[in-house]
Amino acid sequence: MTLFQLVSKLTGKLTIAIPATMLMGFFLGTVAPTGWLQWLILPLTFLMVYPMMVNLKLKSVIEGGDTRAQGLALLINFGVIPFIAFGIGLLFLAEQPYFALGLLLAALLPTSGMTISWTGFAKGNVPAAIKMTVIGLLLGSLATPFYVSWLMGATVPVDMLAVFRQIGVIVLLPLIAGQLTQYYLRKRHGQERYQKEWAPRFPPLSSLGVLGIVFVAMALKAEDLIAAPGDLLIVIIPVVLLYLVNYALSTGVARWLLPRGDGIALVYGTVMRNLSIALALSMNAFGEAGAAAALVIAVGYIIQVQSAAWYVKLTDRVFPGRQAPAEDR
């Protein structure tokens, strides 16, 4: 088995790979010094973010259609979910502001490659999901520093300039590099060969970066978890609750206001969070708070992947063969 095949298998088993990586990181943190792992954060961040930028279709933003679905996704992603996450943080994590920060970061960065993949699996409107992914990434990156400063500034030190600088490093630079890579590969190999041979190679690399960052975060957090072993249990309930509320809200809005395909895209475009960017930002921009916030986001990975798979199986019950209204066709 080649390294690429191994990494691809890990990508398909994230619900197992992430807890296993967390355990390995925790074990290392209990038996050996881990300060040197800080040096791995930036290269692992690039490994995590750059591959998913290669396949990003920026021009999809200017394509017409699905206006209502895009507007509803923006409203839910930036007008509702961040405040629900903040409220859950106040309710369950008032004494753990760094954990609340992780929950908020996850809520502030909507959509990921998973949005597109799971929308396709559920036979939803994939072009609408692609557009939600691009818009969510760009707006989420710009809005996050302001939301964090506004909602968490009183309890967590927030250096706005530092956060913007880190967003430039972990979002803008990989975005530019990824788009240049996509342009080069398409020009050299052609669109068809790029889609068949090259595009599938990048997502597994991103998953490898995710596992690396989770490992580092757990190793750095190990001593704190030994001192307070209940911390992991403390974060599970708020994360599960955030996803449950998000699914319920998005499904209700989708069933009420959208045709089936757009509705499925809306659910995955608002429930799937860009946990890779959230994880990178937490580890690079928030100092000692970063490892604690990363623990919450790592738990989010497990719940997000598993819940998305379950939702695909429930899609036909949730959206039982509804067709688009005549004016939408």
C-alpha cells in the first residue's frame, strides 16, 4: 500500500483516526517534553489548508441562480449560528472561556470541502454548495476577528492585528498558492485529466494535516487534561448541542423555504464548519488559549463527520422527493 492510499483510507475513517490521534498525542504529552512541537504548528497548518484551496472554484461566486439559498445560508451562518454558539458557551463553558472560544471559532467559519462532498452524496444542489463554500470561507475569514473581539474580548485577550495577520498567513497565502497550483495543473494536463487524476490527490493531504494538528494540540494539552480529566467531557455536551441545534434550524428552514436540492445544500452549507481553518487559527493566533480551543474543535471533527454520514441516510425521509416550485425550475 502506497502512502497516498494509506492517507486516503485515513480520510475515509476520520471518526476513528481523530480519536486515535488524540490518544497518541495525549500519551506523548504525558511521557515526554512537548514544547518543541510548537515548531510543527505552522508547517502542519499549511499542509492542512493549502490542499483544500487547490480545488476551490473561486469563479463560482459570480455564477447566478440559487439566490434564495445563498441568502439564507448567509443569514444562518453569520446572523444566527455564531450567537447560538456564544450562548451555549455562556451556558456550559462560562468557567472555561478558552473552550468557549473554540466553540465560537468553529461556529464562525462555515462550510468546507465536506459541504460539497456530502451535498453530492445526498443528491443535493452541488453548484449551490460550491458557491456556499467559497462565500463562507471568504466572509468567515474576514468576519472572525470582529466577532471574536466583540463577543469574547472581555474574557479572552484578542489582538485584532495578530488575528488578521494569522488569517493572511493561514488563509490568504494558501489560497493564492492553491489557485496558482490549480491553474498550472489545468494548463499542463487539461481540465479532464486534472479532475480525474490530480484533484482527488489533495483532500487526503489536508486530512493528514488535520491529524497532525490534532496530535500536537493534544500533546500540548496533556498535562492540563491530567490535572483536570473532566475537561474532555465538559466540551462534548456543548459541541453536540451546537450541531443538534444547527441541524434542526437548517432543516426546518430548508423544508419550509427551499426545493429539495437547494435545501440539502443549505443544510450542509450551514452545519458543516470549516474546522481546518478554525483549528489553524486557534493554534496560531491565540497563544495559550489555542490548545484548549483546539480540543473543542477536535471533538467537533468527530461529531461533524459522523453526523454528516447519518444525515445522508436520513435525507429521503427529511426531504421526501419534494420537487422545485415551477418558478424555481
